[in-house]
Amino acid sequence: MRRLRNVKIVATLGPASSDYTMIRALFEAGADVFRLNMSHGTHADIAARHAIIRQVEVDTGRPICILADLQGPKLRVGTFANPAGEELVEGAAFRMDLNAAPGDISRVQLPHPEIFEALEPGASLLVNDGKIRLEVKECGKDFANCVVTVGGTISNRKGVNVPDVVLPLAALSEKDRSDLEFACELGVDWLALSFVQRPEDVIEARHLARGRAAILSKIEKPAAVKAYDAILQVSDGIMVARGDLGVELPVTSVPPIQKRLIRGARAAAKPVIVATQMLESMIESPVPTRAEVSDVATAIYEGADAVMLSAESAAGKFPVEAVTTMNNVALSVEKDPTYRNVIEASRVVRRVTIADGIVSAAREIAEATNIKAIVCFSQSGTTASLVARERPQVPIIALTPLMSTARRMALTWGLHCVITAPQDRFKGAVIAAIKAARDDGFAGREDFIVLTAGVPFNVKGTTNILRVAPCDERLISSVDPE
């Protein structure tokens, strides 16, 4: 099965998409990556969905990527004496404290002493996805006296955002640590970290994962935007999580931030996902709004590696239609000549290492001649990611002997991942590349491909060979570059 687009589609699984028939239908409609949301469902639920995905992988013969999204530290108010909550009006005084007594019109518990430790007068507290806004007037180690600047209904356990300060909270709660170990033992390919604030959060998760999964940082807090370059450096991938980002920052600032985050990740040759409310109306409707289609298209024009569905595929009424719509938007955008113009204009030329030079030359040769595909051998996925950073006009076939690498690479722009036998001779690698190109419909016997590889084989970071090869194996010279 070969995708006819380069951008990848991430589909979240949930109650609407938990059996084999639906998950396979989502894959066949275009989903390349399945997201398991650790905020919802038991470990048994997650394990069952994971097993189904792996069965679909076996049945379709294509590597499928699985992303486990950790919940992160959720900050919530306590409960109210009135089950319906209270109506806060602009200008009213309201207090948050550590008192566990049920809340009323004047106060409620905020059971997070770390927040009070970090607060200062003038800071903002956002409740219920920012629908209610409070300004801190006076605070101490166990209280914050506030004034309501935007009113609304506050009720039991509504979420709280604190955009103005870096909170002394670990990015991984005890639940996250348990979920991380469970997901790694299960065999997921990527771990997404929620509410990252600093690079140390990523380093901690990487230490706990011990190489069993790649680490993807969700950028959804102002502190993470400020520390983006440092966070990107220690992450394997990035998610532009626009939900909380749009709560903690003015919504008008999200589009330029999205563009900057995408360009930064692309320059670093690390995959970046754009997420949240992409086809939100399709939770209830079989047809998206024009604005949603434009939003998905914008992310693709900007060069994102992947676009993501959340509730649309997890709990919506039309999960397959949502994936199909996203697939069709991608096909339409990538056929547009303007798309290539935008991608070319945004390319960052980096030729620091030998590998940088090899992949850049491969793209230039492929686009200057009648080359049908770039084929790269990649043990860890690094070389394939460098080729993808170039955003070539021809397809990229990523060959690897490791299923774990193939699955992780399935998140990256343009990569068609193929499992091949381990190679120790360059001629064998050329023949394997030709076979993959022909078997999967990228080239015919009369065509040519560009091959990148590293000698010695199966050693990370040794990309040092570029070869133009005919797809007729009878024309391959018996001379081996080794």
C-alpha cells in the first residue's frame, strides 16, 4: 500500500474507533499514525487497541506508527457545595486556597501548593479553557485573592491554566510515570509529553524511556515557546498543541508561533505534528467547514510532517470520513504548483556534515534529471529524516532492517518505509533498493533511482555514498564500491 501524498495523518483512537474493523478502515482511509491518549481509558483498553493496530500492520504488510500521549500534570479546582457551580461576574472578588471545604461564590480549593509558591500579584489564572479569567491581587503560600476580569460559570474540577509563570511542577506526574513504563513495555514507537516547560522535562522522560520509544514534546505553554530551541534540541519530534497554547496565549499569536515551530523542527530534521481542532465540526457533521479545510491546508503548505485528528476520530460520529477528508485535502494541496513554490522558498540549506551534503546532492540530482525516487538505507532513521528535510519533489523510500525504525519513521514527511534484510555489501543494497522501488510501484525497469547509504553498513551516522542506479538489475556493475 502506497500513499500518494507526503504529509502524514495522525488519528486518535477512542470509543468511536476501538475495534479491528474501524481501525483498519481508518488505516485504509489514510491514517499513518495512531495516537493512544493516556488521559482516557484503562491500561487494558490501551493494550487492546495496541494489539489491534499491530494486527492491522501484519494484515496490510505496512509498518504502522503508534504514539502514546501522556496526560501530564492536570491542574484543577476542587468541588462546590452547589453541584451546578457558581456564576462569577466581572469585577467580583474570588479566592483560591488549599482549604478542602466545598467552594461557593467567593472561593474554591485549588489543591496545588506549587501554584501558590510561584504566583505573584498581577499573574493570571485561567479557568475552564480560559473562559474565566482571574487576576491575582494578593497571594501567599496557601492562597490567592483575585478579581474576576472575565466572568462565567465555574463548577467542579474545572481545569486551571497559569500562563504567566513557570510552575515548579514536573512534566511527569506519578500517573505519567506509570503510563510511560506501561506504554514502553507495550511497544509504542513515540511518547508525547504534555505541558513541557523546559528541556529538563524532556531529558527526564528520555531517561525513563531508556531508548524504547522516541520522545515528542508538545508545545502548549508560553514557557515552552520561549525555551523552544533548547526543547527542540533534546526532543526527537514536536507537536504544535494549539488547544492549551490558544488558552494561555492570545489566539492571534498562535498562527505565527505555529509557523515558527514548524520551521524550527524542519531545520532540525525532526518531525512536527500540527494538532487540535483541525476538523472539529466533523465530530458531529460528515462535512467540514471551509475554515477547517483551510486550516489543514495551511499546515501542509507550511511543511508540517503530520496533521492530527483528536476527538474527530476518537469520539466523533464520522471518524473514517474525517480521515478521508484530511487525506483529500493533502492530495489537493500537494498537487498545487504553489505548494512546491512555498516548500522551496522555506527550505533551509544545511551542509555541515557529510550526510547533509549527500542528501542535498541526492535531491538536486533527482530533481535535475528523470530520477523516480530517492532510496535511503537508514539504521536509526537519521539519514531518512535528513532526506525528508530536503522536501524533494520525488518520492523517498526508506529502507531499514529494523521494524522499530520503520515504525518511528512512518511519522516523518514523505517516507515510504520498507523492511529489508540486513546488508553488508553495497551491491546487495543497490539490488534491495531496486526491488523496493519496483515492487511498490515507484519505478519501472527502464527507470533510475538515487541511492544513499553508509559504509560500513548498519552503523549509525555513516552516510557517505550516493549512487545513481538503473532499475534493471542486469545493468548493475559487478564492481562493489567497498
